[in-house]
Amino acid sequence: MTPSTRVGVLLINLGTPRGCDSRSVRRYLAEFLSDRRVIELTPWLWLPILHGIILRVRPHKVAAAYRAIWIEETDESPLRFYTRRQAIGLSERLTKTQHHPAVAWAMRYGEPAIAAAMTALQQQGCERILIAPLYPQYSATTTATVNDTVFDLLKGLRRQPAIRILPPYYDHPAYIEALAESIEHYLGSADGQPDAIVASYHGLPQACCDAGDPYHEQCAETTRLLQARLGFDENDLRMSFQSRFGPKQWLQPYTDETLRTLARDGARHVAVITPGFATDCLETLEEIGMRYRTQFLEAGGTRYDRIPCLNDSEAGLRMLERLVLQELGGWI
């Protein structure tokens, strides 16, 4: 590389409203749910439903959920807070490398936008950029829509940077080790051992996997590798799927039903980990941490623990550093 050429790393997470009021949430949901990678219905059928029903009803309910987890000190969602801290922590770790990369972060939906982050990296002289979607398991509804956005941006550039894409890391040893460490840390500090640990992944309509999306098989492989690393069986660590929406069949077993079944079968103490999320967010903090806790206790359970996402933990940052350095081979 010439002295003026830099390498950039762009961490990209799903997205978040800028505020926890209904207007901010409505703006965010409108962008998110208009993505045809997310909702695979023809626009003439879907958009009237979205704007005529969903965006009139859901923002108020979703805004209330965001308010329950909002970080008042920095006036932002946990997902935004932790993604920024991951970028800062990764940048600090990469300063040890020769020609250390510039690190930026962005959201697929909301702010900071991918376009603004890409521009900022180019203004710093970055002519080679690693795009790092923070999704361990690949899905067209997550990783692919990030890639689409980046490639669409390139179409409008006279001077395009060289681009690499961080592959899904669902089976990477560094990822499995980081997850295992987080579980071991929990087990070492917990007052009493849980009857079961549930690995809850974000749900996906079954039709997506029937059409060829590899998400389910990658979640299953993550769970299998984690079981093997910890010496657990499928009763010790159970895979399930959360956040289903609408009348169609989604990936099963469902997390809420799994937790109720465990309680009815005599489990009194469970812990839930969310290996499909790189950072804590609405789905891990409000859905898993609050709503599902209530359901488990009401079904007869007595103790419910939530194991945090990797976030900017030592294990999480070590994993990100290893993944990024592996993909930057030959560039730095």
C-alpha cells in the first residue's frame, strides 16, 4: 500500500430508532419493513398493509418496549450503545497492527447510515474496506440486505474502494469459544445451577428456509458446536426461536413455548442465551429479559436468568479482532 492508502473496517448492525417516542419508532419501522429482503411480498400487496395498518398500530407498542430498555444517560438504545463500544474497543485493539485500520460503525436501518460511514472511511483515505455484518448466522433478511446496500452504494461511486465481506462466523472457533466463556462465567457466578439453558435465536419464517436460506442449519451448527465445547447434551442446552410475527409458520421450536414446557415439566431454574445477536437489543432485553421471564415464572418456574450478549466484553472483542484480522490478510 502507498502511505496515503488506508484500510477500513465497517461494523454494521441491524438498526435502531433514534428516540423511544412513537414518531421515531414509526420512521424506523417504515424503513425496516419496507425492505423487500425482510418482507418478501409484492409492494402493491404489502405497502397498503404496512402504511394503512401496521404503522398506525405498532409504533406506540414498540415505543413502550424501547422505553423499558432505553439508556437514559446517553439517550440511545442498547444496540446503538454497544455497537459503538464494539467499534471503539476493536479500534483500540487493532492499533497494535502495522498500518492499523480505521474502524467505523453503521446501522442498516436508521443512523448512522451505511452511506455516511462509507464516505467517512473514504475521506480518511481508505481504499480497501472490510464490511463486517454483525450477524453470526447468514440470512437473506440480515446479511444479504447489508451487502445489497453496500453494492448499491458502489454503483454511484466514480472511485470505488476495494471491498471484502466478513463471512458468517456461526462455526468459527473464536465465536464458539467466546460463547462458551460467557456461559462458563455465568455458571461460575450463578447461585445454583439451572435445570436447562436455552439458546434462543431470532426467528425466521419457515418459507425462507424452504426457499434455500441457510439460517436454520447454521443456528443448529452453532448450537451443536457449543454443546460439544461445553460437554452438554440437547437437554442441557436447547435450541429455540423467538420473535415470530404474523400468522405464518416460523422456525420451531418457539422460545416462549419451550420455556412454558420446561416449567410444566418441572424445571424451576432456567437461563437463556441469545447466540444469534452480537449485541443486546430490544429482542434480548425486553422480549427475552422481561416478557419471557414473566411467562416462565407464571408457568411455575422460580428463577430465570438472561446471559448477556457478547457486546464489548473481553471475549467478544477478542473474537472480533480475530475475525477481522483473518479477513484482512494481505491488506495489513
